[in-house]
Amino acid sequence: MRDASMNEIIQNSIKNTLLLEIEALKEILENCDKEKIEEVVLKLANCKGKIITSGCGTSAQAAKKIAHTLCCIDCPAIMMIPSDAVHGGLGVVEEGDIVILFSKGGETKEINSLLAPVRQKKGKIIAVTENEQSELAQKSDIFLKVKISRESDDFNMLATSSILAIIALFDAIAVAITRIKGYSREQFAIIHPGGAVGKKLTGKSLYDE
């Protein structure tokens, strides 16, 4: 059974983490390059090919979530695993595609190994990193800087606030795309007929007769 001191540690930790992550989102709102974000919104909204995301570790999970969100708004997107990419997976990249590469420090070897092949295949590269001097930032077509003051863990190392900031920013980008493209409830209902969301959109269950 937990004692009062353990309960206090837990509650204070939860509160502190959430407050730090809230501050990280406020920081992004205040410090982000609004013109660069607008450029990203327009590029993605007008993409004639696919949108491909990629990252390693926690960035990979963010890349996967962002690709799914883009699919949900009728922007065809897939997440490409870097280790698979350099063993034939790069065949998915075609001229006209946009490849979004996520790396906090911008020097992840697995991610940077994709730069030359994507260029050779005439894909456009959006780099999302905090390091403007990195190889990733320098060799991209569009560099989107996402930097927060600190992570929420005691060592300022665990990818927590920084990943939340990236996901939140791309949520905002996705919503902006729906508004400039006039994305409708009816369009959403076609691609999301399942679950509670599908029932709310269509008025019936996916498996109703």
C-alpha cells in the first residue's frame, strides 16, 4: 500500500510534467517561424504525389502518427522505416512526392542516408529538426525548426515535450490544410466509416445492413 509521501511524489511529478509540456506548446506557438509553417501547409496541401514521413526512435512514432493524420484528411501519406528504406524501401519514392524527415539533432545517420536517394528520385525534402546547422537542415528543400527549452524528465533527455510539440504542430498543419482545401464532413465519412467516429459521421455502424 502506498504511503502519503509516495502519493505526493506521484501527484507532483504528474503535475510538473504536464505543466512543462503545456509550456513547450506555448513556446512553439510564440517562437515558431510562421512563414515557414505556411510554406509547409501549402506544399502539403498542393502535393500531387504522396507524402512520406520517416524518423528513428520516438521520432518514428511521431512520423507514423503524422502520416495517419494526413491520410485522415485525404492527403495520401505513408511512414517509411529508415532501415527498410535503404534496403529497397526507397522504391516507394517517386517524382512529386514530399518526404518529411524528423530528427531532433539533425545528425541521425539512418535519416541522413535518405537525403541523396530522395533527391535522385526527385522527391522534395522537408526537414524537421531543432538544429539549423545540421546536415539534415542544410540539405533539405524546406527546414522547419522545432525547438523547445527542455524535456519534461529530470535529465532533460527523454523525448517527451519535444515530440509532443512536433505532433501538435503537425496537427495544426493538418487542420489548416482541411480549411484551405475545404475538406468536408462527407469526404471524411468516406475514408473513416469505422468505429464511433464513423457512426457519428454516417449515422450508422460500418457493419449495419
